[in-house]
Amino acid sequence: MRSLLSYSRPLNGALEKIAINPILKESLGNFTRDMDRRNIAGGLDLQEPLPTVEADATLLGQVVNGLLANALEAMVEGGKVTL
């Protein structure tokens, strides 16, 4: 229950203007070994340049990492994930 409550609390993140593409590239790179082991191809289809957004880069990276982890778990027979 405590972990569920921690998700509902507002975070005091450090908001700054950031570019999203570098975060997406880093997140995909974090999963390269796991993707290779699971026979999952990774790809990037990024638009350049995107406008910056005001966000906490660390928290945004955690969100993308969580989405990628969920995607890989769902791909039990391999496949391709594209950001």
C-alpha cells in the first residue's frame, strides 16, 4: 500500500527545459542487452528537431524505461519496439 501511495503524491522534481530525443535514445540503449537476449529489435523514429519541453529529465527517463520494460515483457516471442 505504501508504494501505491507514493505514486499518487506529487513529486518535487526539478523542472527544466529539456529535449526529449536524447532521453529516448538513452532509454533504448539501457535495454539493448535485454532486447538482444529476447530477440527483440529496437528502433528509433525520431523527429528532429523537436521543441523542448519543461519536465524533470530523470523522471521522464524513468517513465520511458518503465514503458520499455513493460513492452519487452509483453513480447514473449520477440518482435520490434520503436520509439
